[in-house]
Amino acid sequence: MDNHPNPPEEYSPDQIIKELRETFQEEADELLAELESALLELEKDPGDKEQIGRVFRAMHTIKGSGGACEFHDVVLFTHELETVFDKIRNSKMTATPEIINLTLAARDQIKAMFDSYYKGGSVDEAKTREILAVLQKLAPESGGREKTDVPATNNARKSREASAVTYRIRFRPNPGIFSQGTNPVQLLNELRQLGPYKVVAQTEAVPYLEDVDPQACYTFWDVILTTDRGLDAIQDVFIFVKDSSELTVSVIDEEGLLEDATAYKKLGEILLERGDLTTENLRKALQSQRKVGETLVETGVVSPAKVESALLEQQHVREMREQRHSIDAMSSIRVATDKLDSLVNLVGELVTVQARLSQTVLSQGNAELSSIAEEVERLTASLRDNAMNIRMLPIGTTFSKFKRIVRDLSAELGKEIALTTDGGETELDKTVIERLSDPLVHIIRNSIGHGIELPEARALAGKPKRGTIRISALHSGAHVLIRVEDDGAGLDTEAIRAKAVTKGLIQKDADLP
């Protein structure tokens, strides 16, 4: 008998999205921190491929996971940002200071979008439009796309050849391909030999029967292919026709980007990336209460075959990820802080009960019970230590947040300051780290504003123009010692004394040690 004829309310679509968003909150903060850290490192060396990859992966994950949680404003905004860095990744653009500054501002705007949901408040839409306008100017998306939208560096190629990568391929042959003695279907069959693939024929250009030229090819194809053979193997298939045909190859999924088997790009996002849909048309479709695909087809914005191709891409990528996840063991999971607190409290109660058990057994003098009590004591101690260690985090995650503060504030004050850190692997309880953040920010601001001199003053004093702030952490007995040091002029004791007298904290003639 079915005791639950109606599904419980908590499993409604709206509730599922709400729970997804709540789960994603902490990950969103981590991704934004990773994006900021990578950008600051990239600023030091704009040609660093590793940092460019870090930036792109962070954006890609924000966009994909944000789409799964239906943060549509984040997806559309991040898509434009990702387009710029995809060109940088492909060596078609350079990470100039202007782009770095703009991307940091965009990162802050994405955070504001998340905060508007998680913490309330509003987003400065004018700033969003301003950033989007500059991004679209830097990397306009035109109909005439490049032949290959894949990084061409040897390192990138070798890394992709080492594991299976999923590619999106659009092959639009020259209408006269038959007269060249080539059958495009045979080329598609060659792709089939490279790995799992899905193909959709796009026939929108086929004319009415009376206008058909029997010797012309009007069809083009969208292919989703997963292969470990690399880009060269794909290009070899089309080697004799690529100069006379349009061939677009893009990486859409690889290990290290999005690893959630259930979360992939939304339909509209895929159509945007393919150039089959404009941002404005997508915004209009999203305003409808119906499914995006149905709305786009009914309004004639996108053909049914292109929607089918995008849906097959979603299905293919999800299938490939599920296979990958069935092989790779889950290495970590996210657990809410309140659940960890509950676990620690239960372990504390267990320690108390274990102590009572040991005392009771000791008073009875039973050797067998004493042996059992000792084993329980050992297991309880191990469980206690493991439960406490679960809450421990490396303090380096907090140190990395200060780099942006130093960068922005030193530029604002006209100073040149570098931040160095040491002991970032030192672990502290998560709650302690969170409470340390604000005091450390205040100390660093004081170092920048009052400690380190202007470059000219430092030069006159025989110092390097660039000042240094150093943050370190190390274990000292049962404690963790955190130091914040700078190579500035130090504290102006007379100014501090005058301020203390003004505030009535000390007498004017007080003799202080």
C-alpha cells in the first residue's frame, strides 16, 4: 500500500532549488576567494598559463554551479567574463592590467549578486551593465567565429591527451563538398571511432524542393565527442576539407573543471556559447513561465534541431561524468557547521560516560570488564581527537584574503607594498579563524596607512621603495602565535601620546614606561 500518495512539500522544485543554494553558499565563497587569489597571482606574471587556468576554472565552476542553482544573473554575467578569459587561455588576448582590474571588479559584483540572495540587499544594476559593456567591447561575440576555439599550447594539448576530454564540434561543409569527391557522412563516421559521441544534423538551410541543387550540401552537423586522443586526432579527420569548410572545436568538459555529475550548463547557456542565441533573446525567454527551449522554438528565435543538439550535449556530458564518478571514489564531502558542533557535543558526552565506566570498573576489580573499559577509553580518545580535527582549517585560507586588501589600499594611498605570508599550513579551529579575520584586517590597515611610508620617503631613508608586510603563524606550545610585521617607520609615540591626552586616557605629564 502506498502510504504517501502525495509527494511531501519539501521536495517541490522551489524547495529543491532553495536547498541547492544553501548548500552552494560556502562553495561560492571559496570559488570567489580562489578567483581573487588567482587574479592577484596572474597580475605578477600575466603570461602564467597555470594562473590563467586557475582563473578560468574558477569562473567556469561559478557559472556551472550557479546555473544548477538557477542564479541566472550570475550565469549571464559570468559567461561574458569567461569569454574574455577563454580568449586569453587561447593566447588570442593578453591579461593586461586593465583586464585584471576589470575582472576583480567583476568578481566583487558576482559576490554582491550572491550576497543579495544570501544576506539580503540589492545589486547595483548600473555597475553590472557598465562592466558588461566593457567586457563585450573587449571580446565581442560575432557570428564569424574562429576555426578552432581550443588552447593550442603544447602543455595544454599534452594534458588533455592524458585523459578523456569532451569536445563540442560544429562542422559546416562547403556546399560544393560533393564535387570534391568527399562524403561528409564518412567524416562523421571517422569521428565515431575516436570515442562516445552524439550527432545532430542541422537542416535549417535546406531550401524548398524546387530550389534544391542535388549536387550541393545544405546540411551542417553538431557533434559532442568524448575522446582521449586529443585535438590533433579530431583535426586529422577534417584535414582535407578544413580550409574550405567551417570547423569549430571547443572543449566543454574536462577533469578539473566541473565535477558534479548532475550539474551542467543550462540550455540557454549552451546556445549562447554556440552563437545560436543572443543574451537579449535569452533574457526575454527567461522572463517566460514556460521552459526556455519551448519558448525559443515557438518564438522562432532558435530552430528545434539546435535545441535538440543542446539537450543532447547536456545528456552526453552528464553520462560521461557519471561514468567518471563511478570510477573515482568520493574524496571529500561538505558538512554543515552545526552538524559538526552536534558531533563534538555528542563526543563530549561520550567521554564523560566513558570516564564513569572506567571508575565503576575500577571499583569492582573485574579483570574482563577492565579490559573492555580500556578498549572503550582508547576508542573514545581516538574519536574525540578525530572529531576535533574535522573542525581544523589551515589559516592560510584567511591569509590569502588579505592580499586584495593590501593591493587595493596601497594603490589608493599611493604606496608600493608587498604582502608575504609564512606558516599558512598552521591549523586552527574554524570558529577561531573566522573571529581572527576582522582584527587582522584592522592591524594590516594600520600597517598600510600609518606604518609604511610613501615610496619617496622610503627612498630618502635608504629603504627600498616597495614596503613589506609579513604575516606568520606557528605553533607555540599549546597555542598558535600569529605575527604581523612591517618594515615601515614604526609607531609615532609622540602622536600616540598626544591622541591619548586629547581623549583623556592619560595625563599630559604622565610618565609612561
